[in-house]
Amino acid sequence: MKDRKEIYGGKLTLWPSNVTFSNYIDTFRHSDFPQFFWNSLVVTMLSSLFVLIISVMGGYSLARFKFKGKAVALMAFLVTQMVPTMVMLIPLFIVFGKFGLINHLVSLIVLYSVINIPFCLITLSGFFQRIPISLEEAALIDGCSRLSAVVRVVIPIMLPGIVATFVFAFTGAWNELFFGIMFINGGSQATIPVGLNSFVQKFDIDWGQMSAGGILSLVPVTVLFMFVQKYIVAGLTQGAVKGE
């Protein structure tokens, strides 16, 4: 909320002497920030939904079924969390290049989904294991199919864990910068982190618009946490105290 003269004045102040909203207005009128915002929303929502759907199905399978290779699969998911992201850059760039996905939002949707699935799948598997299987068996006796028992009985009980997992996937995709810069060249395909980085020019940094864009980028995450805060707290503490 400072004007350009005060930003570059050299004197550091915590509160602007002349409050102005010109930086916010210029961010919308003279930059591609609305397009950045829309791109981030599309990428984040689609990747988070993919992560949630696959993690629910995979987590349920790991928690309820016994099959060959189950321990190996679980170990593989854990090992992926130990691999530095930079190690995957060159192979991913080659693969996406062959499929023509460089500078395309599909590459980020696929990438964020693949990166977040292992952790979310393991997390939801733990939540499923805490739910007594007797609840599903009772639903099966009452005539429900396995899918119906999961949807009608297990999922409502799992809601806090599912919401906590969705928020983790959402924030991880919304804030990611490294892969966004590597696979998106900017322009109309840029997400918010990549777009904010574009305010840093060779000879100048537009601190006013970049700061305004940073504040605006916090709005979706803040609103999301306001609505699902109770579910997140319940999901994180579920199973922490075990009853007799």
C-alpha cells in the first residue's frame, strides 16, 4: 500500500505514510496476474482432485486388502519421498518434451499429481486402518456392496482425513515454483509463483505489483483454511488418542 516514491525512497517504514491501492489496481490492469491466478486455480484444483481420488482408492486397498508386493509397493511410495526433486528434472523434461507438454498446464497437472500421490496415499492408508472393519462388515450384511459400504459408511467417517489430505495437495501445488519455472516459459501459461517471479526484470524489480500480487495469492489458501479448519484439526489429531 505504498506508492512507488516511498518504496524506492530508501527509508524503511512498517506503515505507509500515504496509503494507496494503486499497486493492486496496476496488478490487475497492467499485468497478466488475472491469467496467472486462473492458471494456478485450474492446475491446483485438477491436480488436487486427481490426488484425492487416487489416494482414497489406493489407501483403501493398502489398508484392507492383502496381495503380493504390498510391502514392496508401500516401501516404494516411502522411497519416493526421499528423492530430491532436482534429480527428476532432466528425465521429466525429456519425457514432457517428447509428448509436447513443455509450456503447457497439463505438464504441471500431471507432475503435481504424481509428486503428491505417494504421501497422500500413505496418509489416507493410515486413516483407513484406524476405522474398524466391522463397520463395513455390518453394511455388507445389511445388503450394501463393498463400494456402497465405503461411500456410505467409511467416507463420512474419513471426512476429516480426506479434507486434510486435500488441503496438503492444494497448498503444495499452489505454492510450487521450481518445476513451474522449469516447464513453463511464462506468458499465458504461467501460474502465480511463475508470474510473480516475472516481476523481477533485468534492471528493475516492480516491488509494488509483486507485493500486491503476493498478498492476492494468499486469498484462496486463507479462505480454504477458514472453511475447513475444523476438519484439518480433526484430521491431524484423529487416532492420536486410542480408546480402550
